[in-house]
Amino acid sequence: MAVVADPAGSTASARPAADPAPAAVEIDEVTHVYGHGAAAVTAVGPVSLRVPPGEFLVLVGASGCGKSTLLRLIAGFEEPSTGTVRAAGQPPRPGRGAGLVFQQPRLFPWRTVGGNVDLALRYAGVPKEERAVRIPRLLADVGLHDVERRRVWQISGGQQQRVAIARALAVENPLLLLDEPFAALDALTRERLQEDLRRVSAATGRTSVFVTHSVDEAVFLGSRVVVLTERPGRIALDLPIPLPRGDVKPEDLRALPEYAALRAEIGHAVRAAA
Ligand code: ADP
Ligand code: MG
């Protein structure tokens, strides 16, 4: 398990300007180059992409195609080499305006489960009494009950990742950014977390950008899927996913003929792009 000094990816939010409603994310002609001179590597672009509020966008592509770079640009951890990135109409500021979930949960192991979520709320200035009410509710939202007082090492990897999602959702951030959050989990746990994330996402309507290399995960979770080419990542396919997002059983969803068709189309695009 990775441990980092950053207490939480999610923090106090800058609320989007009410009028006129800007895109949740606006990426305009962005490229990103790592290194200089002969060692320069163009990781992304040019990419232009507009994410409206409430969308669950999934970025799919082969390993090394620039997915994480694109997500880091949206989070404000990287500056674009050319072009512009806007989140809620503003240049993104690291640690502000987005909840983040990574492949590893990145929790503080010496804190309790509740204590980890509490940190994000404290950082956002939520008063103590309110935090005490919100923590169990947030944990319940991601399917965790009776673990608030447990230590991080006393719960499973899947449960730890649920805590990481609860922490990212803790603050009323306009954006949720997830970088292959289920890649390290076993297949069954992964499926359960996908189902819960789909449910929580439909309930909260939070704008999300989710990175994966799994075609099935993309179709299952996304309201829109963007397939990236090999490095430098450009848009190979941009497809709305017109599947029901409300109260639908995962097995019923997967059994839909449209589900299979979307899976096939995206799978084909991913293979063609690689
Ligand atoms: P993905 O998430 O799709 O696997 P990344 O965005 O991590 O891809 O990386 C895209 C490309 O940029 C890769 O070829 C990777 O080696 C390169 N890259 C990523 N981060 C750095 C960095 N900090 N310095 C130099 N090259 C990098
Ligand atoms: Mg990556």
C-alpha cells in the first residue's frame, strides 16, 4: 500500500460560476510533452474535449497512451505544453475542486477508517459536529458499515479502496477524477466496486473522469467513452453510452444487446488504436 504525505486528494471546492454554466472540464487543443530536446516525449495530444456537468466520462486506451497525463492535466498537477485546460471555467488548481482516486488507496495506515475520511472534511473546513454525521453516511454510501473505528490495516484492499472513494466524495467537489482505481483488485471485488460506484455516481450526479484500460469497465461505468490512440494520446473514438443509469441491476444491464454492441465497438476501436 502506498503512503503519501498528501492527506487527501479532495479539498475545499471552488463552486462553478452559476451563470453562464461553464463546462465542468474544457480541454482545448492540449498537448503535453515530458522532457526536453532529444529526450522530449509527447505524451498527449493534440486533444480537445468538453465535459458537461454530470457526465461520467471514461478514458480508455492502451498502457502508456497518456491517460494518466490527461487526468493530471485536468487535476492541475501538470501544465499543458500547448493549449488550455479549464475546470469549471478556471485553470485547475492542484488539490482544489477535484476529488482524486488512484490505483492504490493512499490512506494513512495509522488512522482509523473514519479518521481518514475526517481529514478530507477537516481540510475543507467542515465543522466537527457535521463531520461526525457525514462520515458514517459517506462510508455507507460506498457500502461500508461498522468499520469507521477500524484501523486501515484491519480492512481488505477492496474496503480500503472504498474508503478512498468515500474520501474523494467527502467534499462537495464539482469533479471526481479516478485513475484505474480498481486495477489492483481481484475480479469479484472489482465488479462489486464498479457496481457501487455506478450507483453512487448516479445518486450524486458528480461529474467524473475515470481512466481505465478495461473496455468492459468503460461500458459499464461510462455515460460517455473516449478511446485514446497510442502515444501521443489523441481521440480515436468519442461515444455516448445510452444505457440506463438509474436503478438497474448490473446483470440486467450486462445482458442488454446494446451493452454487447457498445463493448464490441469500443473493443474494436481500442485494438485499432493500439
Ligand atoms: P497511461 O496512463 O495511459 O499509461 P501516462 O500518461 O502515464 O500513460 O504516460 C504517457 C507517456 O508519457 C508514457 O510513454 C510515459 O512513459 C510518459 N511519461 C509519463 N510520465 C512521465 C514523466 N514524468 N516523465 C517522462 N515521461 C513520462
Ligand atoms: Mg496511467
